[in-house]
Amino acid sequence: MAIAMLSDLNHGQEADIFVLMTAKEELTTRDGKPYFRVGFRDSVREVSFPIWSDSPWGVDCREAWQPGLFYKVRAIYRDTSYGPQLELRKIREVCTADSADGFSPALCLPQTRFDAKLMFEELLATAEERIGDAGLRGLVVRILEQHREALLTLPAATHNHHAFIGGWLEHVLSVTRTCVHLADKYDEYYPEMQPRLNKGLVVAGAILHDIGKLREIEQRAQGAEYTAAGNLIGHILQGRDIVREAAVGLEVDSEILLRLEHVIVAHQRLPEWGSPKPPMTPEALIVHYADDLDAKYQMMSAILRDDTNAGVVTSRKNALHQKIFRGGDSAE
Amino acid sequence: MAIAMLSDLNHGQEADIFVLMTAKEELTTRDGKPYFRVGFRDSVREVSFPIWSDSPWGVDCREAWQPGLFYKVRAIYRDTSYGPQLELRKIREVCTADSADGFSPALCLPQTRFDAKLMFEELLATAEERIGDAGLRGLVVRILEQHREALLTLPAATHNHHAFIGGWLEHVLSVTRTCVHLADKYDEYYPEMQPRLNKGLVVAGAILHDIGKLREIEQRAQGAEYTAAGNLIGHILQGRDIVREAAVGLEVDSEILLRLEHVIVAHQRLPEWGSPKPPMTPEALIVHYADDLDAKYQMMSAILRDDTNAGVVTSRKNALHQKIFRGGDSAE
Amino acid sequence: MAIAMLSDLNHGQEADIFVLMTAKEELTTRDGKPYFRVGFRDSVREVSFPIWSDSPWGVDCREAWQPGLFYKVRAIYRDTSYGPQLELRKIREVCTADSADGFSPALCLPQTRFDAKLMFEELLATAEERIGDAGLRGLVVRILEQHREALLTLPAATHNHHAFIGGWLEHVLSVTRTCVHLADKYDEYYPEMQPRLNKGLVVAGAILHDIGKLREIEQRAQGAEYTAAGNLIGHILQGRDIVREAAVGLEVDSEILLRLEHVIVAHQRLPEWGSPKPPMTPEALIVHYADDLDAKYQMMSAILRDDTNAGVVTSRKNALHQKIFRGGDSAE
Amino acid sequence: MAIAMLSDLNHGQEADIFVLMTAKEELTTRDGKPYFRVGFRDSVREVSFPIWSDSPWGVDCREAWQPGLFYKVRAIYRDTSYGPQLELRKIREVCTADSADGFSPALCLPQTRFDAKLMFEELLATAEERIGDAGLRGLVVRILEQHREALLTLPAATHNHHAFIGGWLEHVLSVTRTCVHLADKYDEYYPEMQPRLNKGLVVAGAILHDIGKLREIEQRAQGAEYTAAGNLIGHILQGRDIVREAAVGLEVDSEILLRLEHVIVAHQRLPEWGSPKPPMTPEALIVHYADDLDAKYQMMSAILRDDTNAGVVTSRKNALHQKIFRGGDSAE
Amino acid sequence: MAIAMLSDLNHGQEADIFVLMTAKEELTTRDGKPYFRVGFRDSVREVSFPIWSDSPWGVDCREAWQPGLFYKVRAIYRDTSYGPQLELRKIREVCTADSADGFSPALCLPQTRFDAKLMFEELLATAEERIGDAGLRGLVVRILEQHREALLTLPAATHNHHAFIGGWLEHVLSVTRTCVHLADKYDEYYPEMQPRLNKGLVVAGAILHDIGKLREIEQRAQGAEYTAAGNLIGHILQGRDIVREAAVGLEVDSEILLRLEHVIVAHQRLPEWGSPKPPMTPEALIVHYADDLDAKYQMMSAILRDDTNAGVVTSRKNALHQKIFRGGDSAE
Amino acid sequence: MAIAMLSDLNHGQEADIFVLMTAKEELTTRDGKPYFRVGFRDSVREVSFPIWSDSPWGVDCREAWQPGLFYKVRAIYRDTSYGPQLELRKIREVCTADSADGFSPALCLPQTRFDAKLMFEELLATAEERIGDAGLRGLVVRILEQHREALLTLPAATHNHHAFIGGWLEHVLSVTRTCVHLADKYDEYYPEMQPRLNKGLVVAGAILHDIGKLREIEQRAQGAEYTAAGNLIGHILQGRDIVREAAVGLEVDSEILLRLEHVIVAHQRLPEWGSPKPPMTPEALIVHYADDLDAKYQMMSAILRDDTNAGVVTSRKNALHQKIFRGGDSAE
């Protein structure tokens, strides 16, 4: 049977698919019947359905299946009023040979639509071209290179915006591109400002503003989660740590380093959003706005994509806590 | 004697200058001595000093001088602990012949550093090139052309950001440029968004977001002031009025018009900043961020220029109600 | 069989009733059994219950019944722990001949307890008697007459206060009556105020403060909903539009018109409640208080009527988000 | 010389006047010259001016004059840029014989425009006619009669609204009148409410909502001040104390008494305004709105009377912390 | 069969237990099957499970069992995915003879881990030793003694902190101990403060700060609930009442009494937490902090005990509305 | 002439004193007379008065005197309505020989009433005795010893609480003592808490919670000021830096270190007070409360000491932004 993507299946279609098991929870119905609620996903679609303990799969489910492992499954896909479900025909753990059929873990996790390596290269190139100060440039490049592997897959958050594999790169590159534009523009507008806008610092701040996510969140099969230090300290302070640790042994001007730390510390702007200090420099101001817009725009875009409310507006239950206009009816 | 600019004079220098009288207030010292506090300005510097009633200029000041009129003055300029002052030698109202010596009212009011006509032309050209929908484009062009004269000099505010002649154009053009960039960028990022980003609407919204300032503020010699309707209704609602009135008789798609109105209504984002609705469309979101950054950046730049506090940071008494970092000492 | 009102039926009673279908939703039980959840209502009571797909009514329900249509139904009424339900015996769509048996659509929707036409006439009469300025009076009368039909049934809101047919009239008339009293009273108290209280303007503001609901909400069988413009712009701005549009061609003093617009704009007082400006005139202040009290009083009254909590206070889950005291136990 | 009112004098006019001394402060000019700043007032106008220590009045001022005493003064009145002032010709303390010339302390303190005794009688009559429950009526009447003397002069506040002699009566009577109207109206609107609106309780609550001012503030020559208990406990709790103390020995239904206490406790509605509980009964809701409107209306009226700002709006520095529209210019 | 504690039973164990019935609610399943949901508890564990109407216990449950009564039950205990449940074998109401088997109502309600009488004695002793002023000491002792019986069992709240039998004593004693320490300490630190810290007043305030709970809450089998007066007035005001009433006839210095009332009134510090006045004396400041810490510490401790979230932190759904760190993983 | 303390001088007394010059500002009177405003202080009293340019001291003042230097002055002290002033008779810079007469810089700056060295020793001893974990104890001791010299004089703030020499030690020792008490107490109360309270961590957190002040503020003759990094980053983050840097090379358990960092990060509790995270551990909760009370108590004590308002309460213009009760009049 041909191998398909779970997310491509139509109602009633049977196929072989590669999926990641994301959940297995032991439950009982109201009248005492025991079952497992299991979850499987590929990069786009997630299904969740019951395995009754006394059904043919009951024993395997209890004894063998484990969340976090990848499976090859033959199943019939159905859209139901409880959401998408699978009727299992066969199931076994993925094996090495499956690579030949196209299996790769990346097929089973939500991820950026862009090529992570290209994004990384562009970020690195931007640092090298746009940061004039040698010390600062060296610092940014060192951090990027040290964490290359992790950054290629890091999400930007556990929920909310860019919460998928490669989300950090997608978000940070977007913010950096906007910052390159804004830095050029505002330096041209206010050439007499004292001290003059440090365009390289804007770029460095854009690249590193969320670098603390490396320590704040941890990727697991079930999705990203906060680390202990992420909970107790938070990515804003952890990002500044990474910068300060990387600066040891490099020749970075102390005021420039301080200003870079401030961009990171202030990038959420409001204390209730996690920034102990508001933007007190033009560089921090620009990075804040570019970052905030990018996050909000991604969320609004995702809400428009996912909301199932009928009518001209979405529901208010979403990451932005407000209705988004979908359009259609323009009657007054 | 050579004609100079008030703002170019050094301590102790005597010169002929063209100035606008901005204030004349009758006062008495604590021990009962009557005097006038008068103000004069050119486009950059403002001076304020006493004319004692029993001094040679006392009678003229009381009977003849009027705030809002332009004067040719010969005076000695002094920096004092009370700020810049003038010791008058001669003073007469400006006459037609003074044009030959270079007088123009624009010399005496604070204004944009850019060429207003060029900015206006760029704004118009942007509308024509970037707004694909004919009805919407026609609407924007009509409004710009109808109000050309007023827009060439309109400030963007009475206080706070861009509060000078041509400030509206400087601010709006800057916001529009940013919006052109962001609209291109985000449309490319999220091509599958439903409905797709209306890039022309972003540009139209950028151009018109503050158009209500035409009715909210009024220029006077003493500076811009709020009109009655500006106080009771506010520029957000008044700007929407201008758009709706101009749309009468034009073929503008009703949903596009509604979305444009929403961009204006929502551009301050928070109710306490005057927006009865938050941005509910991607277009409104982009315009809000571009606008907010531009206003804050201009304020921060002006604070860095004007603050006289000693030390590494400015005072907290400024338009942003926070300290701005000036730099210098990077000691930890 | 005698025709009865759904809201008059007792547990176990069988009768013929006229009802509006308000909902039909296709669902599946946890163990996969398909059914429809349907809703029917008369003006006071709403019932919601399942129609199993394999029951006698399953096919008709799926294929024929439609929310928004009126039905003649024979059924047995039951109070259950799931709320009121119907056991259907017969069902057919209402036909012309049913009028002879007393059917009218108004029987099936929640509505004001008062006579809408009498309320409208009183409102109109109040405008004519209490607004001294001819231009202002003409404006108010024109608006009322132009929208007579819609205003006779318009609710005052989609949820919260006065959310039923005729709710706008009930609320607005109540506010207007209060305003007549308060305007007389405060003008007598502060006869020397400059400018003197414009009593006619208070009345005009009371009548028109919520006129924007005409454009903000739309009535459907399932209840009132926000229009696209209602979502993006809101009734405060839309109400001002109606006034400005109606004023075209009438001789209304420009300051009086501006003050009337301000009453509408400011009537919610706080920005987070939708008013971009706070009341800045005595007229706006009076209308705000009369309106706010009327809305809150209706909500408190409805909470006391509907809350099913045991004990001396209601639950906190209601339109006022607080407990209301019901009384009974006065122990300290 | 004819005896005049200080508040009737014109610039330059000389007259004999009766005044209260409100202030005497010993100061020194910047260059060391000692003087006293003294204040005198009648019921409408207050003047404040220096008495130089080495002037003819210097010794008397230092040794004899006392704030809080009444004086007969012959003086020339002048409007100056420092505000209204007096040039003293004669000054002596008021004596018994001055009554024959019309002196009375009430001439020298700001006070209500209405007749305090008539207001008190109306309040009492309203209690007797409008409170049906004998126990409640007896309670209200007892409190009014016990405190008759103090209530005839009590101000409603030390600053803000109704901060003058008789202000309590003026404010409370106005609130009570409004409440009589609203109680009749809303009882008629919602006759089926359970429990039904207690109209007598609304009236009792209106009369007693601010009764705690009796203990919160204290009248002195210099104006009303907070007592120790007023500072530490506040009039809301103190008013409830008065009610509870007066109820001892009377036959008041315990639930009615509790509801009356709640009206007092909740009458400011918000915790930050001093109410530990929000209005949880219809009676408390009505009293809150009637009270709040009355206070705000008096403030707005006083701002319009006192503000000296030029232009269409008042300054923002006033008891309402916002601009009030004065009108005139209605240009858009 | 041996008598055991419900809270000591293991999955599958059968035993005789004494329990309190806490709930009996008549319900119907989605498909119309009627049943009762019943609850039973001992001091530590609560179980809730269905009794089907057609099961052997159906009739007894409907007709005889009553929440609030104590039962002797033989049952098999089970941990299920719906939480702990009982399979009943026998059930009868507790009778006098059961005391011989160790039954006491206290076995069936959640309560303090400490000995209530000892706590009460310590509180009384502290008052007698630590309050120097005879009048104040007499007042505190009188109140404690008058309410001895009630205080031995009073909870400190209906939810949140110390919401169990004896919770008031546990909390108040803990606050008082902290206050004894802090009063000694700060008096030693600031011996020159004017007026000097009144250490006895700190202790009196600590003991009485929550005395109003006596009137605010009422104990029932189902748990503590707010009284009518508790809802409408609140324990802060009610506590002050108790103090004022007890002071009648005692020789308490009026300023000391006022300061004690203030400690009670201000002990929550913020208006939104119920205090109409913030701490305005050092005594009130100390009591506030000792109280607030004790409540928060008890909540945090209970959250750590009860939260079932996996991972390094608890859920955010708890009395503190925030995540609490449980520890374990310290990876950065 | 005997050498006295400035702060001991009475009105009119002449003496030799040692003082620090704190200010020299060049000014001009309104009518153009130039002068210097100079300030001098000892540890308790500060005086500020004019030196006229044309007076005997004019030239010396302009050319020689420098803020930040110490002077021996002979002068007559006067209390005036402008505050305390000096009439200079002699003035010269302090020289080495003055030590013999008792001069020491510490005489001229506001400072703690306690012996700094003793406080430091107690802090160190507490760390050694109370912190059981060797790694943690070593960390705390290392930090204290490394910064011994600076900590002996560091103030706790530039304004607000403990803003004087040795203020850091005074505040931190007080907080630590309270924490020792509370940690013992709460560990005894909740011995079963999981994980159990780490008492040593509470003590370590108390000692180090404000250690970042070392980098946030800088002492100058004119008083403490914020450093650049203090402005841009803040003491909470800087304190955590100091701890992390000191931990390098020490054997500190990683979870204990993380929890210690969290105590520092969370010690202000609210984001708007500078803490990006709220207390999420019992240790952080205790340190927060002990710290907050100590700061507020010191402020309240200082307000009671310094406020000059007449009446029963202080002014509201103080570090706590509220009135403090001073007492005296207890009239209701």
C-alpha cells in the first residue's frame, strides 16, 4: 500500500503513514469502561482517539506503545464530530529500513515552512555584513556558531507565536530583516542624533534578542516545555547570560556590550511582559517594535488559519484574546 | 547691520533678526513692580524675558506689540541662568520690503527639516503606485489633493511627537515608507493567509491614519491648538469622517472602505490611547506598529537633543515619561 | 388539541404549540452514535434536546427542519436534569392558516413587556415637547421617523442588558425619562452655570445615544449578532454617523450638533468601555449616568430573575460579574 | 463709611467690611526681609497678601491678629497679577455691637446657596412620607433629629464637591430627590422583581449614605479637616457606625438594617474609592448612581465657574482631572 | 470487620469506616438514565461517585440519605480515573454506640494539625503577657473568652488559606507569634520613633485582625459559607464591630482603641483586597505583613502538597494563580 | 573656638564646624543679580544658602570652593523661613592636622546609627552558622569577603529606604535576622512540605538579595547615583550576575544555585517593581516579605521623623505616597 502523509488523508481513506505518538492516557468512561486516549501526529495534523482496553489493540497499547516514539501505521482516516480520528489496521515501530520509504522524524513535527539552513546562513551573513564593530560582530558570530545545531530546530515559544520546529530562526530572521530596514531608515532620518544610532547594534540585538530561548525551553516529542531555569529565571535574563558568557575573552567595547544587554533586557518593553527595564536607547526601541509586530502578525495569521467560528469574525478565544476580522459581509 | 538668525547668535552678539512675537503677559513682581513677560522666536530658538513697565520699551510693549505678529529686531543676545534673552535696541513690525532681505514667516516657526513639497509628491506617488485597487487609490488621491495646502504645513500634534510645521507630512511619509516595506515583506511571508494581506490597503491606511489632524488641530502663532471638535471628538473619529465624506460619489468597494475606516479607528491600538477598537485586521496591525514606532522614535530623538540633565541618562520629565540613556560611562 | 404556549407547559403536559427552531447541530456521542441537538423557543422559554439519527424523526430532522423557521409542534414537555425538553409527537412548518389560531412570529422571540408602538410615540412626543431648539428637534424627529420600523423591534444589545426585541426602545425610553427629570432638576439647581444646561440637548442625547445599534447589530432567528461594521467600528461611532448624515440639509446650529455628537461619543465614559472621550459637558454627564444605571439595573433585575444558585446570594457568573444579594438570611 | 461685602468690592474701591482671618504665616523674602502672609475672606472671596514686618501693621499682625477670628476692616481692594489683595486702613476685632450692622459669622464662610433649615425640613419630611417601614423610618428620623444642629452646617467634603457650609444638606437633599424619582420609576418598571425594590430603603440610604461625614470631618476657620478617625477609618465605616448605634433600642427588622448598612458601605462602588463591597442590591445601585452624578455635576459646574483658562476648554488641573468644554468655537 | 479511616484505605481494600455525607445531587446521563452523585468524606479524603437509581441502593439514597449526616459504611475503596470511589456493601447512620468504636464528628472534617485548645491557651497567654496597657489587654482577653467555643473550630476562610476546622486559630496564632518577634525587633531598631511603636497594640492587632470571620462565615457539613452579612459587609468591618461592641463598658484609651480598629481595617492593605484604608501606622504595617506572608505560605505549601501536575512546576490553576516550583530538574 | 557639630548648633550660635560641600550652583535673581547657591552638610543636617557674587566670599566661592571637598568653617547658624542657613565668618579646606581635632569624613555624610563592622561580622557569622550546605555557604562567604570594603559603606538606595552610608548593611542584616526567625518557624510549621524548606537558602537569599546594589549605585559626595549599568540593567539582574560569577570554580549544587538566583530575581515580587518572576518557591516568598516590610518600616519611621505637617497625619508627599498617622487627637 502506498505511503501517504496523515495530513493528506481524506475521510474514509486507508493508507500507510509515518506518525509520532504524542500521548497515551489511561481513562475510564463514566460507567466504568477502561480505555486509553492516544495521540498521533505528522507535521501538520494531530489525531486523538480512544483504544478500548478490551479491543484487539488494547494489550499492545497498554504494554508496548510509548509517546515519543515513531510508528508506521496502516489506518482508515475519519473526520468526526470529535475531530479527526484513525481506525487502526496495523501498527509497528519505525525501523531503519523505513528511511528508504522516506521516513524522517522531521515529517512528524510541526515546523517552519522555510529551509532552516538557509535561514541560518542568512542570519550569519547579515551579522557579518551589517555589524561594523569588529568586537560586536565577533560576539554575535561566535554565539550563532556555537549554538548552530540547536538553533536550526529551536521553536520560538512553547505556545503562542512561532511554536514549532525552526520557529526561532523564522522569527529571528524576520525581525532581523525588519531591523536592517528600520536601522537604515532611522539613521538617515536623524543623522544628527547624539549619540548616533548604532546600526550594527540594532542588528546584533535583533539576532540575539531571543537567544535565551536556548535555555528557557526544551524540545520533547509532546512539544516544547519550559526548563526549570526557564520557569524561575526566564529567557530575557538567560539570553543576557549567554551574551555575557560569550563575551569573555573577546574584545568587546564595554559600553557596546552594555547596550546590547539592554536591548535584550528591554525587548518586551513592559514589566508585566517580562522586561525589567523599558527601552532606554533607540536601538532597543527599534528591536522591540520589530519583534512585537512579528510575533503578533504570526499569531493573527495563525488565528485566521485555524479558527473555525462561523461569521465575519473569529472567536475571542485565541492567543491574542480578541476577535479577528475575517471579512465577507460588509453590510453596515 | 547684517541680518542674522536668532538661533545663530552667540552670547553677547548684536544683530538684526526677524522674529515672531509669541507671548505678552502682564505681571507684577512680588514687591509690586509691574512688567511684561514677552516671547520671541525664530524656527529654532525661543527667548522669553521681561520688559519693565517703566523702561524705555514699556509703553510700546503695552500699547503696540502683539503676539502673532512678526518683528524686525536689533538686539544683543545673552545666555543667562534664566535661559536665552534679548536686550532690545530697535524693534518694528515686519513690512513688505523685508522680503527682499530674506524675511518669510516660515523662518520664524519650528518646522520639518525636509522639503514639504517633495514629501507631498512622494506621498502622492506612493499612493498612485502602491494602491492597486482603483477605487481605493482614487479615494486616497482625492483626499491628498483636496487638502494639499493644509497638509504642506500641518503639524502632527500640539505637543509630543512631530509638533512642528510640516510635522504631519514628515511623520506620515515615514510611516508610509515603513508600511510599504512591511506590507511587501509580510505578504511574502504569509502568501496563504485568508484573506490575503491587502498591501494597497496598508499603504492607504498609512497615508490616512492621521488625516483627522486636519480637523483636530489649528495652527496659531503661539503654536498648534485643539479645536472644539478636536477636544470633543478627536482626530481618530474626524479622520474617519474625512474618508467617508470623500468616498461619497466614488466607486469604493464597501468592504475595502470599511477596512480602511478600521485601520484609522484602530491605529492607536489601546482604548486609553483613543482607539475604540484594537487592530482586528493584519493591515491595521501593521499600520499601528509603524505609526507607534515612528512617534516614539521621534520623541526619543528629541529628548536626546533637548535634555539638559547631567549624567548618563536624561531626566524622566519628558514626553516619554522615562529616562533615556545618553551613554558615556559604562562602568558596572 | 388546544393550542398552548411552550412557556406555560407543565412537566408531563402534552399540547400543540407554535415555536421557532433556533438550532440544529450534528453531533456524535463519545461512543460514536450520531444525533442532532435541536432547539426550539417561544418568547419566554427555550428547549434543547437530542434527535437520534436512528429515531423516527431522524430523517426529517436531517433533511427538512431548518433553524429560523416556525413550526407547529405537538409534544410532551418535561423538566429534566438537562433542562426543559420536548418529546415530539407531531411537527410541521407553520402555514398561513395558523394565524387564525393565533400564530404570530412575535410569540416566538423574547421581547419587551411593553407596547413598542406606545413607547415609540412617547419618545417622539418627548422629542417634540422637550427640545426647544427647532433645528435640533427636527434632527431628532427625522432620525426617529426614518428608522421607525427598525426601532420598533431593535434589541439594545446582543447579550447583556435589554437583549430582546424592543429592548432598544425600552432602554432608550427609560433613559430619556430619567434624563427629562435630571435635566429639569439640575438646571434649576445651577441656573447660573455658564453656559447654562441645554435641557433639550440632554433629551436629544438620551434619545440618540444608542442609535448606532441600528448599524451595529442585526437580528436573526438565533438572536442578534454584530455586523461586520459593528465589529470593526462600533455603535458609538456609527451612531454619530447617523446623526451627521441626518443633519445634512437641516439647519442645525454647528455647536449644538457638535455637542450632540459628543454626548453620543462620550456616553460610555471610559475608553475601555468604548468611549474615546469622557463626558466633557454637563449634558454628556447626565446622559452617561442615566444610561449606565438603566443598563445595570436591568441586568441586576434579570440576574435576580434567572439565577438558580441556592443561598442568600447569586452566583458570580453573570453579566455583572459579581454576586447579587437575594436575601432571606440576615444572620450576622 | 458704608459697610460692604468683600466680594462685592471693585478694583480701587475703599470700604468697611467684615472678614474672617484664615491664615497668618511668617516668611522671609529671598534677600532676608521678614513679613507675614495673611488671609482674609468673606463667604465668596478670599484675599491673601503680605504684611511687611517693618510696616505700620507689622507689630499688630505679629502680636495680636489670629486666624479664626473675625475682623472689621477698612481697606482698599485691588485686583493684581498676584490675585485679589487689600490695602489696610483700619482693622479691629468684631464686637457684639457689629451685629447691629449686619455682622454674622455666616457672612464670612463659603456656604450653600439654599436655606439650610428648609433643606433639613424637606429631608425630614421626605423620610416621614416616603419610608413605609415604621422601624426604618424611626431610625432615619432619629438620626436626623439627633444631629440636627451639626447637619445644618456640615460640608460634604474637605475638598472636591460641596466643600462648603451646608454642603452636606445640599448634596444629600439633591441625592434624595433623585432617589425618590428613580425608586418610583424602577419599581414601576420591574414590579415582578424578587424581592421587590424597597423604595423606602432607597430613600433611607440616600439620606444616610454620607452620614459618616459627621465623624470624618471637622469644621475650622481655615476650612474643614479630617479627624483622626476620619483619616484612619473613613466616613463609610463611620456612617455605618452611626446607623448601628442609633438602631439600638429601636425595632428595626434585621434584614432591612443589614441592607441599609450595605447601601452605605457600597455607595462609592469601587474599592479604590473606599467601598469594600460593590452594590449588591438594587437599592444600593440606585443610591450609588444618584450620589455619583450629583457629586460630579457639582464639580463640573464649579470648574466651569472657576476655571480661568482661555480657549474652548478648561485646564485639566481640577477636581475631575480632565478638560471641560466651555464652548464658543465650533469650527471643525 | 476492623474500623479504618477512609483516608488510610488502599485500592481494593474493604473496611468499615465512619464518614460524613457531603453531597447528594440528582442527575440524568445524556441518554436519560437517572442517578445520584453522592459524596462522603473523612478529615483527609473525599470521595464522590454515582448511585444508579435502579441499583440496590437507589431507593435508600433517594429517600433516606442526607448530606450533613454521619454514616457508618462498609465499602471497597478504589482509585479510578474519575478519582477515588467507594463500592458500598453496607451503610447506616451513626448511632450513639459508635462512640465506643472511636467515632467523633471531628474525624470527618478537614482540620488543623494542631491542638486547638493548646493554641487557644497560647493565644490567651500571649495577650496577657505581651499587652502592657490594661484596658487594651482586658479588651482582647474579653473577646477571646467570649468567643472561645466558636474560635476553637472556626476556619480562617471558605476557600483559599486555612479553610479547615481550627484554621482561624492556626493562622492567627502563627501571625501573632511572628508579630511578637517583629514588634520586639523593630522597637529595638527604632527606639526614637515618635510615637514609639506600641508593641502591645501589634499583638492585640495580630490576635484580632481576623476576628470578623466569626460573623462572616458559617460552618456547615458541606464546608464553610458566607453569611448574608458576610457577603454584604465583610469580615474587616465586622471584626471592627466586635471590637467596638466589646469595648463598651471597658476602660480603653480612645486613641489606642482607634489605632486597634485601624489595624483591623487596614490589614489587607489594598482596597481591592478589602481594606478601605492602607496601613497608616507602624503597628498596622507589621500586622499586614505577618498576616499576608502566613496566608501565602500556607497556600504555597498546600499547592505543593495537592498539585498533580507532572514536571518541575505546578499548574497555574491554584489559589495563588501562578506556577510554583517543585524542583528536580535544574538543567539550564 | 570650640569645634561643634553643624547639626548641634542652635539659632544664632557661632562655632567652628567640619562640613562637606555638597553643592555650588551659579544663578541669577529675577532682576539680574548673580549669586551662587551653596550647600554644606554634616552627617545629620544640610544647609543651603546664597553667596552673592559681590559679597566678600564671592570670588573665593567662584574660584576655589568645590563640591565634594571638606571644609572647616566658622559660622553663625540661623533657622529661617528658607530653612537652616549659615553666615560665614571663616572657611578653609580641611587639612591633615584637623584629624587631631576629631575630623573624619564620616562626620559629614548621613550614615547608619549602627557599627558597620559589627554588622558585617554578624552577617558573616550568620552565613557560617545558618547555611548548612557547604557549597552554598562557601559562595555566600566568598561574596561577602570579596566585597567587604564596599559593603561597609554602601547605601541601600539612592532615595527611599536606607539611603545613607552603611544603609545596605543595616537593611540586609535586619532582613537576614527576620529571615532566620521566619525560616525556623515555617520549617517547624510545615515539616512535611515537599521539598522541605531550605533554611540555609532563605538565609543566603536574605544576605544576597540586594547584592546587586554594588553595581547599581555609586557613592559620590552629593549622594549615591545610578551607574550606567544600574540604569540599563538594574540591581536585580546585576546581583544575580555577582552570584553566578562567584560560583564559578565553587562546588555549588546546580539546583541550589538556581533557587538562590530565583530568590534574588523574585525578591521585589511584582514586575512593575522590577522582578521579572514572582516568588515561585517558599524561600523566595519569605525573603520578599522580610525585605518589603523592612524597607517600608524604615520609610514610615523616617517619614514620622522628618514630616513637618501640622495635624494628626503627615503630608502625602513622601516616599510612601500616603498619609501616616502621627496621633494626638483621637476625637471621632
